[in-house]
Amino acid sequence: MVFLCAATSAAFAQKTLTGKVTGAADGAGLPGVNVTVPGTASGASTDTKGNYTLSLPPGAKSVLFSFIGYEPQTVTIGDKTVINVSLSATTKGLGEVVVVGYGVQSRRDVTGTIASVKGSDIKNLPVSDAAQAIQGRVTGVDIVRSDASPGSTPSIRIRGTGTINNSDPLIIIDGVPAGGLADVSPNDIASMEILKDASSSAIYGTRAANGVVIITTKKGNYGEKLKASVNLYRGVSNAMRYIPLLTAPDLVKLKQERYTNDGVPVEPIWQDPYYATQRTDWQRALFGTGHVTNADVNLRGGNNTSNYMLSAGYYNETGIITNSYFKRYSVRINSEHKLGKRFKVGENMQLTYKQNSGPDTYSSQTGLIFSALRFNPAIPVHNPDGSWGSSKASNELGDINNPVYTAETTDSWTKNYRMLASVYGELEIMDGLTLRANYGFDGSLVNQSNFNPKVLDQTRARDHAELFNRNETYNSQLSEIFLTYNKVLANVHHITVTGGYSQQTYNGSWNQAERWGFNDESKDQLVLSNGNDIHDAKGNYFNANAIASGFIRGFYGYKDKYLLTVTFRADGSSRFAPDQRWGYFPAFSAGWRISDETFFKENVKAVSNLKITGGWGQLGNQNVTEFQYLAQIDKDRRYNFGETATTGVWNSRLANPDITWEKAEMTNISLEAGFLQDKLNATITWFNKNTKDMLVPAPEMDLHGTSAIPDRNLGQLNNKGWEIEVGYQGGNDKFRYNVSANASFIKNEVTKLYDPSSYIGSTAYGRQGQEISRTYVGQPLASFYGWKTNGIYQTADEINNDPNISKDPNKDNIKPGDVRFLDTNGDNIVDDKDRVNIGSPNPKMVYGIQAGASYKGFDLSLSFAGVSGVKLYNADKMQGMDANYPYNLYADALNRWHGAGTSNTVPRMTLGNANKNNRTSDRFVESGDYFSLRNASLGYTIPSKIWGRSGISDIHVYVAAQNLFMLTNYSGLTPQLGYTGSSDGSKGTSDGNRQRGVDVAAYPQARTFTFGATLNF
């Protein structure tokens, strides 16, 4: 009897709840909605029509409805047996769930530092890749753009520059390590996750030392009717600013003054009135109007067993300089299919074709913008007879060519065909346990061509035409298999364990050829076979390499209040010797949700969420020159045996068998707080990142010869700082608004090199061969290195009485009007020993502000970005103020010294260079602080009832602007300066992180205005 009563009581306590979940926008059923009883393991999901059935445990009081992209809703059960709900789309989008390595995780359970950017935040921005779009949006992330030529890819720096070598983060696109972002249309992106700390990044081990960026592209939904969207925009761009230069009359005046000051006869050309007549503003002649066009189509949908997304895109940007452009055609197919109840397969495939062309704007000999800033303003673009203007009349006009001629006659392009694809299968072995296998492929075909025509009417002549072709093939293949166990035990223990194996291989080859002498320079005749002379022909395989890895990550949550994540990965890379090949990377983090504690809920009503997290871990960097553990042997070395010459092989690089990973060790602590029912949220994070075993060039004592020296694991580098972000969302059903701000404060310091006095230098720049940057222990990376100054000598007495040069052997050559350089080491001589740190190009603060509002179909979005506490070195001005050269000068030269008391900032005009007035010094170090309205858009959604067209749900039209304004005191074309060359030396030098923030007159930022529309079907 007792047993029957108990059974009856239990049966009576059991209750079944049913209902339907629909979307508030269209009333359609939502499939896959999670329906759970808070604090218990009871739960269900809606079917393809939005229906659900849920068995309620005894004592259940409420039920929670949650779905990615929609506001969660909690409903009191009471005596209800049927509950229907309508969910509204959330402005947080994917914010409730974040993508982590090899899976997803609830935002509430994250113990690492992960920043998220929604695809909707960056859609329809006139940028060629997503990196440009996130500037100012993510704390701790600095977007460094070396130039703004169409298609140029900016560098991403997460929590500072982590090494003097390659500091780029690992990019993961739909689970495949993919190198860069330029192939992905921003409109295809559903979300971007930036993993910033060791705990969140350690699952990627040896490639995660500089952070990880995970891109998830858009997908369809099961049970979703076919939906389509079409996005179109068109825009124009123009130069944001111009540098004031001397006009022709002023230039002649200062040219003549040089000779007068030096007591020598004036050259006849500077007495010719032709050259005192202003004819051309070469900046405006070179900078025109650029255009950008984008069109993309997206189809998505699904049924009970399959979902799909198909997109096609076209992006075409022509720059503000002739023959600079970037085109991209892309096609993407994502789909997933259920094969039975426990098995599903899917694929993500992206095909892209890119073509781009950008001028050389780095060279101090032939750089295009360098030439425009130097070319004589009395020379016309075209002579009256239609021929190109040139400087051939005299050496006094300089040895550079007409920059407009160079831009219009140079034919250079690169084409890239790429396929990025992944295929996966996922088996649910049992409730909570899944097995997943992935295969990824990334392949590229690259064709490059550069044609230089015969040049007869310019100063830098060429008596033959030159055609250069290069072809590259590249592919990587990824294989992964991993298990995931996700379970809630006894309603209080949440356990997630992910573990598996991964391997990836890299292969490729290249060949190139060059021929000179083309009798016919017509475009359709420019093939190598038509050249007369073979100048170059070679090819080889790229260094093949592979990486194998094992990984495991465990998460444990107790009552959703006490959280712990532990990660471990082992990586083996063929880049290193067998006994140095494996690296081991542990990490852990923990969290405490204080706001869920009873004592907190009862006593602190104003705070709706309070969570503290902290973690530590080790990461690796294998992005260094491979196979330095082997000695390199090259052929075709010339030797002489007596009077007999022969060729043979030689040891072109020595070996370092001990070379191994760079390691990064990171600690961070975060505090998250929410107020006013999470309308106001704030996060503050402190981090400390130490890079150890940093690979640096280390010459050996008593070593002679020309063989290259391999790197050694000798350096150490520290980045530490704070990250702060605050956001507020408010409003009602008619008017909604949001505003957020973020800032990161980072201190960068080299803590160890070979010895305390050693340094790593950069490549000399300019026609003066100036060394600008050095990296020393105790200083930030790539600090500017030169002389300090203290004005201009006004009289001979000041020179004679200056203690800085009392023992200087060059004292007699210094004249009034020369720069006063300081003796910093106290030996009363100004020489190389007096060079010191004169500024850091690493910003102390990077910040951004975002604001948005919507009202009755209207929407406004503003995105601001800025940096503070950064110095820039205006190397172009260093050359543009040097009267010793035969070129045009900056307008600042009018403020030169021309008698006692006339100037204390700009030296005299002279043909000589005895005092080296324009050497690397603090005269050319400027503040690089700026604040810009990076992106702004104003739109209106025309609803279907107004549009009145069947099949079109709405039309969104908008106007947008990029770089609408910029507040800065920097005198160059733009303060948004990056590196003076890429890591492979394809533009500028191969300095990489050794030189940053040096203005070499690279391609400047432009202001862009666009008009667009989005049609949803």
C-alpha cells in the first residue's frame, strides 16, 4: 500500500508542458529553441514547426526559452499545461553563445578573455576585409595598416606586439587555419571571436602566442523557409589631406638662397623665369577619385533534415591613384544534413578570385608619392605638344620621373585563385557524447606580372622594356578528430570535456621568369616569348612543413557559480630539429559568479551581474624561418684557384640545432559587472604577457665569412596592461539606442637580448641612409633612435660657447643657422655615441566608441577609433626639408633661419652638409595621436506594406561614410602608420616588427562615401 501511494504521488507530481515558439517578426515557428527548467537537467527542443513537449520535474516553477539571436524569455508555469511564446530578435545576436576552439560555449560559462563582433556590425562597410572593419570595436586589439592601397591587408595586434618576429594572430575560418581575412566577404561573416588570453587560446598551442581570430560564416537553419537577401552599394573616395609644399616661386627663392648663403654662383636654371611659374600641384595631379562597388546575394533555408546557405559576392575598389585597384569574386556554399537521429555531415566551401594592383609607395628612390612630393611644381604633367613633362632639363631638377607618367604607364598585377573548404561528420555516440571528424583544404594559385615599358623621355631612362612573371601554388591539408562530452549531473555539476588529434601539412612551389626587350609593347603582345633577352628564369619548392597535435580541454561548473577550465596541447613541428620538435602548452582559468550567491542577491540589488575570472597559461609561436637547424647549401658560387675561375656550392647559412619555439606565458584577471538588469555592462581586465625564448639574430664572436647566421632563442619581451569596456543599451519598442566605449593600455618592453648593451637595428631609410629605429633592452620594440636637439644656432658666439661641442673636431664647420645637437654622454663631442631613444611607435592607449539608435525604421550607427601616447617618425619630412637635394621642399622650409632671430626650428638653406642638419633626430618625431569617425551610416527600412511588392519583405536603404573626419596634430598625410614593409619584403623592407610608425609617404587613407540598399525576400 505504501508503495502504491508513493507511486501515485510521483505520478501526480509529474506534469507535461506543451506549446509552440514563434518569432515575433513574422509569427513563424522557430526550430531548435531550447526549452529548459532553470536549475534542473530537464529540457527539450522545438521541432521544425516550433512545437515542443517538456516533462516537468516536481517543484518546477518556471520555464526558460532561449535561442541564438533572440531575447531569452522566462515564463511562470503555475497551473498551465500549454505555454506559447513569441521571441524577439536580440541586439546581442550571437552574444549569448561564443565560438571557442573546437566548439561553442555559453557566454555565462566563459572563464577566458574572448571578444565578439557580430557580422551585422560590420556588414556593408566599404572595406576589402574584416580586419579594417573592427578597428576601434574590440578592446586590446590594434589594427595596424601599413598603407591604404586597395586590397592591402592590415596587421592585427592582440595585446601588443608579442615578438620581434611574426606577430600575426592565428586566423581560423570555419574551423580551418587560413592565414588571412582578405578572401572572406565581410557580408558572409556571422561572428568573429578574438581569443586574447592563454586560457581561451591554448587549445591551439604553438600557433596561439599572438592570439586567435575565429571566423564563423553564415549558415541556414533547419525548417527555415527559403530566404534571400541582396546587398548593393556604390561609393566614391578622395584624399583626406594634402601636405603643404613650396610653390614654384618660393622654391626658386630658396634654391637661390642656398647659393647666396654658401657664397657660390647661382645655377642658371634657378635664374630662368620658366621655373618660377607654378604649373602643377603634383599631389592633386596624382590623387584622383576612387570608387568602390559591392554586390552580394545570399540564399538560405532548410527542411527537417538539411539546411543550406549559398552566397555570391563581387567587390571592386579603385584607388585614388591611377592603376591601383582590388577586385574580388567569391562564392560560398555551407550546408549540413542529418543522416538519421545521431549522425550529421556538413561542408563549408569558399571559392575566391582576387586581382589587385598597387604602386610602389615605399621607395625613397622611385616611390610614387615620394616622387609627387619632390617633383618640381614648374613642370607640367603634359607639355604643350602632348608629351609628358620631365626633369631631364637639368640635374638640378632631380633624378625622379613624372609621377603621373609612372602611375599611368606601369602595368603590374597579382591574381589569386583560392579554395578554402572543410568537410565534417558528427556522430552522437550517446546522450552528451559526440565524435567529430574534420577535413580542411586551403589551396591557392597565384599569378603575378609586372611590366615596365621602355622609357626615353624621363630622367630615369630605360632603353628596353621588361616583363616579369611569377607563378605560385600553395596548399595545406588539415585532418582532425575529437570527442566532446557535455553533461549536467545532479542538476548542479556541468561538465564539458573536448579532446582529440590534429595534423596539418603545407606544400607549394614557385617559378618565375623575366625577359627584356619588347619590340611591340601592346598589351596583347606582352608575353614572355616576345621578349628578346632572357634575364631571369628560376623556380623551386617552398619549404614543406607539417604540424601534429594532441589537445584536451575540460570545463567544470558547479551550480553555474564556480567555474574552472583546464587546457593542454602538445604540438610537434617539422620546422625544428627532432629533439626540439615538441612543445607542451598548459593553461587554466577559473571564474566565480558572485552575483548568483544568495548573500549577494539579498544585499546588493543594484548589481544584476558580477563575475570575476582569472587564468594563466603558456602558448607557442612557430611562425619563424623554418629549418634553421640545418645548414643551407647553395650552388653557383664562384671560386678562384690561382687564375682559374670555377663555380661550386657554398654554405650560405650556418645551422643552429638547438633552435625551438618561442613561448609566451600569460596571466590575466577580469571583472565583469552588469547593472540595471544588464542594460549597463562593464568589464575590466589586467594582463601580463611574457614572451620567452624569442628568436633573435645572434652573431658569434670570432666568426668570419659571408654565411648567414641562424637565430637563437635568446630574447625576452613583456606586454602588460589594462583593458576596459563599458556599454549601455536602452529604449523601448519604438526607440532603441546603445552606446559603448573601450580602451586598452599597454606597455611594451624588451627585457632581454644577447646582453644589456646589445640591440636589433632596422634597415636604413632614405637617400641619406638614415638609421631610424633600434630595439634595446629596457625599451619598447622598434623605438626611434637618434640625436636630441635644442633649436638653431643664431650667432657664431653661440657656437663658440656651446659646451656640447667644445671638443668636437667638426666644430669649425658649424655655422649660424645650423641645428644645435646635444651631447648626451658628456664627452663634449656630438657623434654616434650621443644617439638615444627619441620616441616609441607603440601606442600607450588604443580606444574606440560605438553608438547606435533606431526609431520607426530609421537606424543610425557611428564608430569612432583613436590612439593616444604614440610617436611617429616623419621620415619623408626629413627628406623633404633637406635643401642639400635638388627637389621640392615642404612649405615649412619658408620658416628657415635666414638671420639671427628669424627661426629656432628650421635650419638655413645650404648646399653643404657639414653639420648633417637633417640626420635622424627628434626634429622629425611627432605626436601620432588621433581621433577619427571611422564609420558612420544612416539608414531607413521600407516595410513591405509601403513597398507594396509581393515577395519582398523589406528594403533597407542607407548612406555611409568612412574616415568622415580625423582630429590629429600630425603633419603627414595620415597618422595611421604601420610597418615600413611586409615580413616577406614584398613592399618596402623586410624589417617586420623592427620598424613601425615611420612615415615613408606610403599610400594614404582616403575618405569614402557610399550609398546602398539591402533587399530581403
